[in-house]
Amino acid sequence: MFGNPAAERAAIEMTYEDTCTIYRMAEVTGSNKITKAERVPVAENVICSLSSMQIRPSEQTAAQNDIEYTVKLFLGPEINIRPGDQIDVKRFGRVNPASETVLKYESTGQPMIYATHQEVMVKGRDIA
């Protein structure tokens, strides 16, 4: 397979079990002629896969315990991801479209783009 990016990409994408929607801030003018920044979808139902979770030490406050973690997201090379984009990943959305588990992440930097895929580091936050 090596040397044939199309075959390699097909093999890699066979392992993708999630889907995602990518959102970006854009100026939107409403019916009242007022322009404001809103989060708009730029790509929907993109097949993808999550991997490599790295959890940072939690931060305990008087009210809650905040957890921040970084995950690597794999998806096709043609998808345009920018730092700050919000990415909602539907876990197992490709193999089970009825899945209701949606994880919300934010892109933290420039993706590494290859002929067969791209790798995007995304950040998630949660409360323990």
C-alpha cells in the first residue's frame, strides 16, 4: 500500500468511527440589519476519529474541580480547520448515527496535514 495515498487513506478511514461538525465564528447580519458574531457550521457529518487523551492536573476551586484535557483528532486532509474552531464530535456517529454522545472541543493550533489525513490537537474542558 505504501506509495498509494488513495489506498492508504481508504484504509485509515476504515478505522474512523466518529463524526464531527466544525463551527467557526463569522459575522452574521440578521433580519433587523444588525451584524453580530455567531458560531456557524463550516463542515458537518465529517468522518473522524479521536485518540491520545492527555489530561492536565485538575484545578480545584471552592465550587468545583475543573478538568482540562487534550485529544488528537484524525480526519480527512481536505477539511479546513483553524485555531479556535469549535468541533463537536459525535462518538461512534459513523457506526451508530443515533448516538447521542457529543463531545465539545476547541482546536488549539495548526493541524498537521498529510496526503492521507490530518491530525488536529483539540482541547476539552469538563467539571469533575
